[in-house]
Amino acid sequence: MRAGAIGITFVCAMITFAGCSWQWECGTGRRSIIAGSYQVMVCGGSCSFEGSGDIIVKGFLVLLDQPMSHEQSEYLLTHWDPGTYLTSQNYSKQTGCFVLDKKQQGRDCFAGIVSHDFTLWCENQFSDAIKFLLYRSPDGSYQVVGNLTGDLFQGEGQSLHSFWSGPRHRVMARRISAPDIHLCVP
């Protein structure tokens, strides 16, 4: 392989790892329609809100229609034990939060490694898809991409590491109320 091809391959890999941010808009269109509190599940196969299926992670996800206010982030930080969440970025840019309970260990699933944290979510500017994170560290993430129809979100999630990606999991979420950050306190 030529040196130029290696450089292009590396750049493409980094763009893919970064989540193709060039096609995701974090402040447009349907944010007020999508915003809400959701019961969320990550499954290895079948998924059901009635409790059956191959559930790996279960919990709550709160998506806000605008970046989190200082008061909201301070509320969460005062209710979370230090060292139990990973986000060390600017809290004012966060657009949601989650609390998760890992039901099965292993399974190449980064979701649920931390039980609660801030999250970011965005809309795809070319489709109705939305994307959010259920884990984020300097060298890895658990990214979810899917569509919301009415109050039901269906999509896929995947663990991504610097140069490794895990298997895809089925992710389902159903809206249970308006955005309520109190659901993000374990």
C-alpha cells in the first residue's frame, strides 16, 4: 500500500470514528418534537418492554431540546457521586443525560459501563435519523442511531474504540414523559 493511500485510510477512519459529524446537525428542525424522557433498552437480539428478550442494558434517557442549563448540570453533578461518570467536557454543551443498569456483562457492549452520565444527541440533516451516545471516553463510545416514530424509537447501537468496533445491538426507547432530568439520578 502506498503512503498516500495509508494517509487517506487513516483520515477516513478518524472521520468515521468521530461520528461523521459533517452530516449531523445538533440544533435544527425537530428538536422540540424529539425531546423527552424515554425508557431505553439495549438488546443482543429480541427486545420487548414487557421484560422478555435478550436485554443487555435497561434504563432511562432524557433528551433536551436545547443544551443543558447551568442549573440543570449542577443539579445532576450534586446528585452524582464523584468518579461515577466520565464526561469531563463542557457541561453547557450537553443535550441530555441517562441512567443505565447493565443486565448482562461482557457482550462487547460499552453501554452500561458507567451507570449515569451526560449525553449529546443530534439529528441527521439528510434523513429523519437521530444519534445519541450511551457511553463516551477519550478512546471509545457507544453510539446509537435510529428513528423515532410517534413515541417509539428503534435503532442500532455499537461500541466503537479507536480502531475497533463491536457488534451491533438493537436499541429501543419509548417516550414516557416530557424531559425530566430527575430521571438521571440513580
